[in-house]
Amino acid sequence: LVLLNDPSFVEAARSFAARVLRDGGETVESRISWAYRCSLQRSPSESEIQILIPLLGHHEKRYAADPAAATELLAVGIAPIPKDLDPVTLAAWTHIARVLMCLHETITRN
């Protein structure tokens, strides 16, 4: 929980999410795969992709209904908020990045 909620960690996840959106391709699946390769040096399994897609959808719906919450999440840390990315999308992908960054495999095996 310390990693999940630490402001520096949230900021790092936001920065990683911005990279995923810019460099990960156009589809959700390609972005998840790109994020896995960057964070875990492997491709995700089909079941891992199928877990993250609904999680992303949940956060997209949440932030679309409450854009102020997206802005609040994105304001954590000192790194500038990217102006070229949709805040709702970036906030949702920040949660996906946080999940990947908090995996046991990421923390202890990389």
C-alpha cells in the first residue's frame, strides 16, 4: 500500500501512463502489451489483458463522470501534466500503470 499511495509513485505511474498513451499504439491491447514489455520485460498473457481491459473501462467511466477527480489525481507530484493528452484517459491509464508497477513481479524480480 505504501507504493500504491506514495505521491512519488503516483507521479511515476502518471508519467509511465503518458508514455503508454504516446508510444504504446492505438488499441487498448497494444498499449497493455507495450506497458508489460516496458515494466516486466515480457508480453502479457491473454488472461492478464482480459483483467486489465475492464479495469481500464471502469476508471474511464468513473473519470468521465467526474473530471475533477481525474484532475486531482493528475495533480499529484511536481512533473508537469501533459497538455496533449486527455485528462480522463490519462487518469484511467495511470491506474493501469499503478497496477503494473505494484505487481510482485515488478517490484522484486526486475
